[in-house]
Amino acid sequence: MSVNCLSMMEYDSEMEKILKTAKVRIKVIGCGGAGCNSVTNLKKFGLSGAKLIALNTDAAHLKDKTDSDVLMLIGERLTNGHGAKADPNVGRDAAIESRDSIMKATANADLVFIIAGMGGGTGTGSAPIVAQAAKANGAQVICFVTLPTKSEGEIRKQNAKIGLESLTKVSHTVIVISNERLKQINNKKNEEESYAMADKFIVDQISGIVNTITDTSLINVEFSDLMRVLSHSRAAYVGVGESSGGEKRMDFALNDALTNQLIDVDISKAKGCLMRVIGGNFTIDEFDDISKKMLGMMNEDCEFIVGADIKEEMGDAVKIFLIITGVDSNFIIGNGDDIDPHLFGDDDSDNRIA
């Protein structure tokens, strides 16, 4: 009887191959000026575990104002690197011209995040082409988009409607940030501060998802858990909450994760929930108690997956990260869902986009 034994060197080599294969491959793609700005902020934040790609028709913006792992100029023959001139048709045609490059950029990814501003040229026109390519390559596609304010005019509003409609057809989930709502929340702040709030929201959401499925934890959450939760419904809410300490720190962090000024959401009929608790010294009783409270807020048939991680350097602080699917929100659009006209200030239900 012969036994096939691997040497230690061969074993290490095989394990390295297995780990490389098992590692979740994540890409974040910013489309157009707004998307590239968000990717630059993710880079500043020091996001690890994901490849950052900035895609634009404006060569100067890419070169001078964008920081990313990969810079992609699209539609070079069409635009000569001078941008899409706020025309979504140009943005779309530029992406189609560079479709082969986009297919390569979105290949070999399990999860692709796409960030774009709706209403302008490059982001509005190219984001659906990028999402379509990522989906065709087998990735889970989650998009974050901003909508224009009323003061930006009817043309940008109509462009945003068409762009959002196209994007929802080729993505799994689209999370919408209304710049009009952002302006109302920050009525005493300047435009730069308002956009910084939107960028922070996107950074928190993406980094929360990436860290949840890439970090090794005491009670681990894996990519398969995320996919299992997302399989229940494509309408997914992402929440991040923190507390610096105190007797009610878990309650405060959970409430913080469930409360967002930019998005209204009802979780009472949720179908799936992934919750990760991170802290320096929380107890099993605290963990059990907050898990029960979370369960009590949702549908009794909701599938609930939990993870926990002890990080001693956090001290008394705790952080709670949530992904909840099957939620009711005008700001979260699953594949095939209708777009609520109130997102654009349209009160006439006959104007609803199918």
C-alpha cells in the first residue's frame, strides 16, 4: 500500500493556492467625476481587501484629481479625453467603445461595487454598461448612486431618471442618495461639506461590507453568508453604528446602525439579516441580548446570521454592522423593482418608471 505524502514545502504551496482561490475578490469602480471622487476617498480611508478602479472620459480629472489602484480612460477616440459634456449618450457610447477593457476590469470578481452620480454624462451613461459587464462576468453587483437637486434643472433630472432605470435592470441592488435631501439636511453647510457627508456614507457602507467578509473573526462571517442573505431579496439595507462605551453601548450602536438621515427604511418584514458585532471587551450576554433585540424587530421568519469579533484596541467601544434584505425603502431598489417617483419629486403616480 502506497501513501502519497506532500513535503512541507509542497504542502505550503498547495495551501497558498487554496487560500488564493478561497479569497473573496472584490472590486470598487467609480464611474465619472462623482464616482472617481468617492473612489479617491476610499483610497484615503485606506480600504483594504478590494481593488479600486476609477473610470472616466475626462483625462485631466483622472490624472490630477483621482487616486485609485487603476485609472481607466474610456471612449478615448470618441471624446479625446475631454469628457462627456454632461451628455449621458456620450458616456454610454464611450463605455461601449471601451467595452473590452471594461469586461477585463470587471473579470475575476465575486463582488463589484459601482459608484456614480446620476444626471451628468459619464457616470449616468457608463454605469449601466459597467454593471452589465460585471454581472455578465458572474459578480454580485451593488451600486451607490446620487441624484441631482431640483436646482440642477429638469434636463439633469430626466437624465438621472433614464440612467437609474437602466442601472436597476442590470444590477442586483441600487442604493440611492438624494442630493436634494442632502441639501435639506445640511442647509447651513456648504456644498463641499454636503458631498463629504454622502461620500462618508458610501465609504462606511462599502468598507463595512468588505471588512465583514474579509476579516477573520471570533464568530466568522463569510462571503457565502452574505450571498445567502442577499438571496432572499435584492433590496438590501446596509447600516453601520458605533458607541464609545457606557452601560447601553450595544443599544446605542444598534440604533445608530438602524438610523440614517439619508435613507428611510422599514425592516419589519425583512427576509434576511447579517449582523456583525465588533468591540474590545463585550460579553456573551451583551451579544446575545442585542441579537435578540435585532431579531424582535424583524419578520419572525427572517434568516439571521451573526458574527462577532474581539479587538482589544477598541477598549469599551463597540461597532455594529448590518446587512438587511427584504426591506421597504424608496431609496433601495432591487433588480426588477419599480422606481418610486418621489425620489425625483414627482407626486403623480402615473409618471412612475416601470
